[in-house]
Amino acid sequence: MAMQVAATTWGPSGVLGAFVMTAGPCGALKSVAFYLCGLLISVLAAYIIIGFTLSDESVQNA
């Protein structure tokens, strides 16, 4: 939202969603780049949060 990325149509999310993120006011290429950067940040944040909160003991007991 901060970078004003907008989709041209309803479609998939994740990496495949980058192909429809071309309606932003910054142009198609920047919108796709901003979308992919946001996606990377969210994946890294999830990985870091899970790494700090999940213990080896809880994985072995599952």
C-alpha cells in the first residue's frame, strides 16, 4: 500500500501474482519490483519469526 502497487485484475498471489501487479502509478516495472520486494520481506519475516518461536523439542513431539 505504501508503494501504491495495484493489480490489473483478480488473480493469484505469491510469485505468480507479480504478473498482474502492473496498474500502479509508478509504472508496470516498478510495481512488479515493489510487489516482489514486499513478498520477499514477508517471507523472510515469517522465516525469522518461526525460527525464534519454534523449538526443536516441539518439532520432535509433533
